Amino acid sequence: MTKLAAALGGTVLATAITATGSSAWAAPDAPAAAASPAAASPAAVTKLGQMDAANRLRGAGITWSSSGSCTDRNNAHCTSFEQINLATVQGAITLKNASRCALNITGGTETGHASGTYSHWNGYKLDFNPNACLSDYITGTFTYIGRRAGDGALQYQAGSGNIYARESTHWDVLFYSCGC
């Protein structure tokens, strides 16, 4: 493994790139406001490439779509999995298995989403098509925690700490952990 350190905005992140093309990042400390089991004690974050993430999701029966029919991380019309966290992919698979619903991802790590530590770009979030099965599962299984500041999206939190926010056209899911 090759180790690198890169200073980004005053925060030092260390990474190790494996032979499979995935990499592990040491995550910065989580802000106090993001109190969740996983955020309270951040661990190394394993990053996946597009092909690895797509193969894992496809193998679990999860589909994805984009308005541009593409996977370019730098194009907001694409749905990309490049640099997604392994725990995010595992969380989507856990959601699929637990809910037994069809899951279609409409947003991944591509540009065009809100910024922040726990963002799409940083590999923590996925957007899902809000079919009736998924919406019923989320609202019937997880704890309602109020409206999200800024956009007023209704939020539900799983025991794992993961947060499901119902935006106007999709479920915006923040995966602090795999939810396993």
C-alpha cells in the first residue's frame, strides 16, 4: 500500500490505495452538531471507484439512472459513484435487503449537490427515487426527527444514525455507517 497525506482546507487526510483501486481515508473529526454513533468516533473511510461501487450495487439488485445517461463525477447531469464511501454502498445494500423495495439511485458523488463534510461529493450521500414501497418503509421504520434546516425536508433517523430526508423529488440519504 502507498500512503499519502494531503492538506485540504487545514485538515490533513491520509489515504492508502489498495491493489483493487479502492482507497482508505482517515476522516476528520465530525462536527458536534452531527451527533450520531458513527460521527462520534470517526474511523478510516474506504473509498470506492466507479466500477467497484457499480458492481456491488448491481449485484444487490440496485439500479441507477441519470438525466445525462452518464457517470462523469464532474457533470451534474450524471450519476457517479467515483470516490463513494464503502459504508455508503453497504448502507444502500442494507436498505435494499431490509426494505425489500426496488431501489433506484438518482444522485451519487457527482457535482451539483450541496457541499459540506457529509456531502454527496465526499461520498456520504445517495439520492433515491421515492417509490411508495421505499417511502412507506422509511416513514414506518425510522424515527421522525423534524424538518431539516434550510429546505424544510422531513427527516427520519435510523438506529445506525443514518438520516433520510424527503426532498421534493427524492429521498436524500446520509450514510454515517453501513447500517449493518
